[in-house]
Amino acid sequence: MKYLSLLLVPLAMSAHAEMIYPKGTRATVTAEYSYQSAGETRETPSNPESVTWRAKRAITVTATLSALAPIGVPTMHKQEKQQKAQVEDMQKRSEQIQVQTAPLMDAAMAAFEKCGEDEACLEREAQKMSGAMEQSDVKGARENVTAITASAATMTTPRYQQWEPVSQAPSPYTIDEEKNVRSREPGCERNPKATCTTQETLKGAGTLAGASNQGSAMFEVDSKNGDIALALPFPNGILQGTFTRATDNPDLEAESSKKQIVFPDRSKEKSGSASQPLLVSIKDLRAASGTLTIPTTGEFQEKGTLTIKWRIMPL
């Protein structure tokens, strides 16, 4: 929409001036993802198996972002009712202006087509346009232009500042998991105490490559309400680990193999979790930080808690 160009404005003071930075300022957003799970299930008459487990996965993701010029309308924040009403009113008035000036515009186009660059011809045609002027609602169009200009003026305060992604650094990670199973299945009768024992581990450490593009992290500051809408940086790739199994269960085999882990796994996330932009109240961007705690469901190592600690650091 043409009037949106009116909304781009230079840097100015605001209610929370410490939250607005000059265009091009850099900042880092760091997210520390940590998953932990531990527990046990006991043997019962209907289930001859007892299991103990512990699991920990961790990865740190850091992205660099750059500040854009602050503007008067939100990109990541939801439009407020008043803002939405103003935009809708401006759109409606823009459409009205087109209708109100249509006869005059049609006459002007006809004059240009007839005269080309002949100034004398254009002057004669202009004198003949009184009929088109009478058909056009020039006064109504002027009133609408005045109203649009006034609405745009109320939306030009540099309230919102978006920070766009520049790069994402390599991400260090660790995996440390263990599961121990004691079973009294019929096949275990030949073992001592007629019990089979199985130990499985998954361990790994390394660094995922940085994002091939700028990454997915971004945030937007609302300097009037004193909050940010934040999309966290996310790991770029799959974690590598080594799976081992030692067992005397005749139905299982010892094993050592490579295994890939998707972490964090977004496929099971619900709306409002880590995959959704956060809305956080802050008073100073330099002190922006927080913690998310997301319970996860599943069996054994898949049942635990994902904790995300994040922070923003203007450079």
C-alpha cells in the first residue's frame, strides 16, 4: 500500500529509549537447550521387567542479528485493535478516493492520449474538464486525503524495531543417556537368579555447523509497551552419538552403532512452545533473558523436561 511508505521514520526518543538502537547495531541471541529425564519402572506380576534410566542432551545455539530502522507498525507483534482499525479505515478511504476522483482521472487520461506532449492541446483540454470536475467529488477526496494523512501521522512514532538474522554460529552439543533393564522373562531362567540384565547407552559430543543461511532467530522490540516478540535460534542439523548394548538376554544381541538424534524434536511440540515466537516484557534490551520449561511425554528417555535458557546481548 502506498501510504505505508509514510511509516518509515528516523530514530527518535520513546517511552523506553534504551530499547531502541541505531540501525545496523548488532546483537547476539543465545539459546541453551537442555533436556533431562530420569526414573524407574518396577517389576509387577503382569510385567516381569524393571527399568531405570537417565538421559541428558544439551546444545547451545548463538545467532547474530542486526537492527533495522524503527517504524510505527508491527511486523512480529500482533496489531492492536486501534492500529487495525486505523489501517482498515485508511484502506477504505483510499478506495473511496479512487471512486471520488475517477471521472477527473478518466478525463485527464483521455486528454493525454489525445494530446500527447502538445502543451497547447493539453491546456485546451484542461479548460474543457469542468464537467469532469463536477462529476468528481473533489471535496470528499480532499477530506479523505486529510484523514489518511492524520492517521498516518499517529502511526509514525518509531515504536517498533525489528532485528533480522545475519549469521548463526556452530553449536556445541553433548549426549549422555543410559538405560538398565532387569527381566525375568522365561528365556532368562538359565541365568543367575533367573534374571537377564541389559544396559544400553547413548553418548556423543561435537559441534553442529553454523546455519547455511542467516538462521531463523529474530526479534522485534515494542518500545511503547516495553516488550519483545522473539523467535529463538534453532540447531542446524542432527546430533551424532554412539549407541551400545551389553546384555545376557538370549532374545537380544550386543551392539555398538552410530545413531542420529533430532534435538530438540519439534514434531511433538504444541502451540505456544519453543517453535512459537515468545512475547516477553522487558525494560532494557541489555537485560533481556528468560527460561522456558517444557514437559515432554513418551517412554523412558523420551519422558522428561526440556529447558531453554535464552539471552540477548547488544554488541
